[in-house]
Amino acid sequence: MMAAALRYGHMLLCHRALGEILVQRELKGRYRGTFLGFMWSFVSPLMLMVIYVAVFSLTMRVPIPHYPAFVLTGLLPWNCFTASMMEGMHAVLANGNLVKKVHLPAEIFPLVAVLSNMAHFVFSLPVLLAVLLYSGLPLTPSMLLLPVLLLLQFFFAGAFALFLSSLAVQFRDLTHIVPNLMMMWFYLTPVVYTLDMVPERLQPLMRLNPLCGLMHAYRSIFILGECFSPLWALKFLAMSLGLFCAALWVFARRRELYPELC
């Protein structure tokens, strides 16, 4: 399985120019025809932040300092991960004509969905930095570790996008099931609350959620101004690479189904 994954990884690198073109197409088409255009990259996260702050901070009075910055630091990577999975799951189906007629690795389509959403995440970072400064939080050198977290998130989200896109071609019900599972996953992930607010007996179970550590890592570099645990990063990378290689293998094993079912 590892050898097959490395072989397909090399093939994807050979088609990186096509990937860059497809990512640019996705980014340009995201807000085509809208009045605000690219400004939605800034408006959307602000609107979400206001909604969650109003619900959890003002109404439910969640006792978390700098709550707007806390929420936005969790929402941006979470939305990036969710959109990567959702769009990645539909990627092969949405590009069915190309999969049938053009000789190119179908793996590129779900990975393009992941990359385009990560680029969108990066474009929205000025909003996060502005909220941090408004909240009185300084910009620290630890923020330079962001590319490491983006790399970790790429392999983790890419694994899910590849796996789901390969299954959704045959099992279309997944496109209705997965959004509901993602809503459940959202509330099981400390995006709008801290892990300390969970009953102590449940915290070990919560820590089994890989995104729990990822959220803490983002908040470490942006809010706490400190480095995340190198040991955690190595473990997360090993897990993500393992999932990514397994997803590439599954995707390749089901390749013959795509032209027929798309």
C-alpha cells in the first residue's frame, strides 16, 4: 500500500502544473458574479464570528477571555476542513466529464478542493489578525509556525477528501449523510468552547478527536503566543500521512469505477 501511495504521489507531483491551474480556476469562480466578490473572504468569517459570539458569549455567557478571537481562531480552520471534505467528496462527480474523456489522475480533483479551501483560509487571515489586535492580543513570532499547521491539515483533510470522493461515486447517499456527521463532529470539537469546560471524565474521550489537538495548536500560536508541542505535531503528521497513503490506495483500487459511474 505504501509503495502504491508513493507511486501515485509522484504522479500527482508530475501534474502539479494542472493542479495549480485548477486551484486558480476554483478561486476565481468562487465569487464570480457576486457584488462583493473577493471581499466575501473577509465578510463571511466576520459574520460567523458575530453569530457565535452573540449566542455563546452574550446569551450563554461562556467565560472565555478574548472570546471573539478565540472563536475565530477555531472557526477558520474548522470551516476550511469542512469545506475541503464537502467539496472534495463531490470533486470526482463534479468533474465526471473530464474523468471519462481525459487521461489524467482523478486524485487531483479532491486535492484541488483541499488546496483551494486552504488558500481561501490564508486569504481570510487578515481578518483574524485584525480581531487579535482589536482584542488586545499581540502578534508574536509563534505565528510563523502557521505553515507547519497548514501542511498537517492538508494531509489530514486530503485523506478524508480522497476517501469520501472515491466512495461517493458509487454510494451517493454519502453526500447526504456526511453533512449531518460533520455537524455532530463540530460539537464534539472544541471550536466554540474549551476542553476544560467538558466534564473531566469525558476529556480523555474528547482528546481522541484529532481535531481537538489541531484546534489547540492554532490557538497556541495565535492566542497564547507559544509553540505547539513538537511531539504532538510528529504524531499528528504520522497519523495524517498514514491516512493519506491509505486513502490514495483506496482511491486507486476503485479507479475503474469512476468513468462508468460518473
